[in-house]
Amino acid sequence: MIKKNESNIQLQELKKEKIVVELVGITPLLMEKMDMDVVERYNLKKGKKLSEKDDKLEEEKYEAKKHFDDKGNLGIPSTAFLKGMTEVAPYIDGMDKKKVRGSVRILGDIIPIKFKEEIKDVKWGRTSGMTKAPRKIIRPKFTDWSCKLEIVYNSTNISAEQVINLLNWAGFQMGVGGFRPEKSGNFGQYEVKH
């Protein structure tokens, strides 16, 4: 076993910086938290076990589509913002997905939001399967929403300016929530407040 002389080890400095950024929604936010009943039925089907038919009315699922933090505040998962930043990285000079994933951390699990009004957004969609029967979809919609992100980043790899640019591009190209630009919609777009 070879032992290195510890005095020869040089540590590359990790320069952690922190910024607080306020985001402002430029289109309404649709919440569409994954329905855990659907996940359970899918898992049962995958395992060839019989699953019970979903007989809940869409109105009964409304509250379950919202995200809440530990204090009961309505919010958005921080991972939604980081995913957006990661996906738009190739569009920004000097950035790539790996650099963003390795250099940026958004503190917190669910980021609390402020909003002007909550509206029940009612749309009609289609069921999956052979029949493609029409079905009502009700989602919580929030107007004039905003939130604050606490971001820690490694300034050796990425600058505060690049973090802001990533957020602005992600807000335009990706968005957050249901029927966002990433999913061919126009909801959940945001920008950094100046």
C-alpha cells in the first residue's frame, strides 16, 4: 500500500455563493400534482393484479393536485425550477446540463408561492385506452403568482449572471406546473424580477 505525503495534496477550492432571486409569473400557474391513485393502479396493472376502478369525481381530486410545504403553504417543487435550468443550459454560451446539475442547488423542497387569485380551471380531455372517452379535468389555477428562490452555486464553475440567465430562459422555454411550454402549453411561465 502506497501512502501519499499529505503535504503534497492540493485542494481545489469550492467557492459556494448564495443569492436570493424573486420570480414573477407571466402566465397563470396550473397545478397538477401526480395523482397517487393513478400510480397505484398502474403498479397493480404492471404486476398483473386487479385494480379497483377510479370512481372518484374530478371535483374530489382537486385539492390533491396542489403541492404544500411542511408549514401548509401552497408551493412548487424546487426540482421543477432546477430541471428547467438544466434543460435550457445548452442554449446558453458556456453552459451544459452537467455543469448546471453539478454547480447549482435550490434550497428547500417546496417553494412557497404568493398569488392574487385561485381559480378552478375546467377543461375536457380524453381517457387513455381504446375508447378515448371524454373526461373532465379540473386543475387549480393561480394568477399573478410569484416566489423567491434561495440558490447556492459554485462560483468556480458558474456565475450569478449565468444563474439568472438560466432562470429566465427556463421560465420562457420550460415553465412549471401543468400545461407549461415544455408540454406544448402556455401556463407556468416566469421571469426574474428586476
